[in-house]
Amino acid sequence: MAFLVFLNVMEENPTKETLDEWHNDPSNWKWGIFYYNKKDRRVFLSKRLSFLGFTMNFANPNTLLVLIGFMLALEVITEFLHFIY
């Protein structure tokens, strides 16, 4: 959990209004579903329709690290379950 908090540390500390502007700007949403904004240092943020959950900022290089971590964790769990059963 501390790793995820570390990834969300922002270099410039934009205001809430700026973050909302970026989130609501259609040019930051590729195909309407992928958030891509190099100025925004957040890794996780709410989807365009916030009641649907969260998405990732695919312009942030740390997003790749998080995705690789999720895939590795899934692989370890899968191999562990195969080993048990």
C-alpha cells in the first residue's frame, strides 16, 4: 500500500480545480476510456463516470510498473494454486 501512495506523489501539486479540468478534458481520454495526460502524475484516478470505479493514467511511466506488478502477482497466485491442487 505504501508503494501505491509513493506512486501518487505529485511533483507540482496541482490544485483540485486543475485536476478536475484535466479529468473533464476530452482530449485526455483516448477512445473515451483510456486516460492519458503527461502533466498529471497520478497513477490511479476515477473513471469518467466515477461510479464505475478507477482507471490508470497511461501517460505515467509508473503505470507500467503497477501493471507488471499486478501480472506478476496473478502469476504467482496461479502457480501457487496449481501447486496446491
